[in-house]
Amino acid sequence: MAAAISEFKNKNILVTGGGRGLGKRLALGFAKLGARIALVGRSKAEIDLAHIEIEQAGANALRIRADVTDPEQLVLAVNRARVAFGGPIDVLICAAATAGSLNPFLQVSTKAWTETIEINLLGVVHSCRAVLPSMIEKRAGKIIVLVCDINEPPKLNFSAYSTSKAAVARFVESLAAEVLDHNVQINCFDPGPAYTNLTDEVIRAENRLESRVVTAAKETRRTGGVSPDLQLAHAAFLASEQSNHITGKLIHVTDDWKKLKNATLRPDALTLRRTQK
């Protein structure tokens, strides 16, 4: 832990969706490791609460209200963090997401379906566009994009959410190739089940969803899901120089990140297709 703390001390980390769920969890974890945190979210109440939790842990964070669907707001957020921190963003964590309307495709309005894509996919695109110029300029940067259930069977009434997350994974693979020579690494991270607002949304929609999906959500609510420490360990690895050889990959919380430290991965390993052999 001491090594991790020294590595992230005074690192500048921006977290979209930092006011709740996994975004807040990772922001709190990295704050405890000594990083300077910029919490980005649409809800002032949520980022204020996340800020209080970080303060109670003996750290601090910058609160920035911004909507990831608005590219200009994200550029302003990144610039504000740069001024406040005295330097550019070292690590971007894209955690802002929505489940969208958990209804059959033809019963979801075009507007609602599209909004899910705008938040989950274009939100990542806008966030990357905002931080990449400075990362490329200094020839160093890490981007971690949260995805869920990409390698799972399709789920009824999740069309917008599942489509957006699969598209994000493909975007990350494509962008990684473009920034490879600039020493910027971008990866997807599937943190596994965690009790968040999405968990409750699934449970509330149980009469429209498959029983296996609802049962899994109720179990996550009961247990809390994957250990926050394990999720943070994976994220910290992907945000560290130990993972400089890994980019454009889809890392799952069940993967042994310690083995990946010195691994030489084939080009098709741990991609959207999750090739393992």
C-alpha cells in the first residue's frame, strides 16, 4: 500500500460520474492513495456528498458540475482542474453512465434510447477528447473506461445500455491504437457487480426483466458485490506505470492483474472478444 500511495501522491485524476456509484468509490479510493481528485458530475448534491466522504477520509477533492454529453462543459472542467491542480490530468476515469429505459426496444422512445447512447458512449468520447491533447503533449496519460457485462449473453430490455457499452469497448480499442505512439494507454475495466443506483433500477423493473438478471441484482444488493479493495487494486494497476504495456484491452475484475504486470499479451488477448486461449 505504501508503494501505491507514493505512486499516486499528487497525481491529478479526473473522474466523470464521480458523485455516485463506482465513480465515487474509485474517487474515494484514489484520494486515499494521495491523488488529487476532480469530481465531475451533473448533480451538485451528489458531488457535494462525495466530497464530504473524501474529506472524512482525510483527503480533498475539486467539485465540478458538468454534463458529459456537452463537450464544451468537459473542456472547461478539464481546464478548471488543470488550473486548480497546477498541472494537466494524469488519469481520466470514465464512470458516468445510465441504464436508460429498461423496456422493450419498440416501447422506448427514440429520444430516451438516444440519450443512453449520448451519456454512455459519447460521454466517453467527449471526455477523452478533453484530456488527450495535454496527455499527448506531455507523452504520458492513462484513461480507464468502466464497462459492464460486455462478454455476457444479451439481456432482455437492455438494448440501449448493452449497445452503448459494447460500442465503448470498440471505441477504446480503436483509440488505443491511435495514441499508442504517444505513450497514452486507454483500457476498459469491468468492475463486476457492485451495489449502485443501477442495481435498484433493475430490481424496480423486475416485472420486465429476466429472472436471472433480477436475482443477480438482489444478490448484489444483499452482499454489496465485489470488494471495493479488489476493484481499486485493478484500477490502480491500470492507472500506474506498471501497466504501460497494456492498452486497448478489456480487463475484468476477475483477471489476475498481478500476472498482467509482466505479461506479454497477444494483440487479440483481453479485447472486446475476450480471447483467452
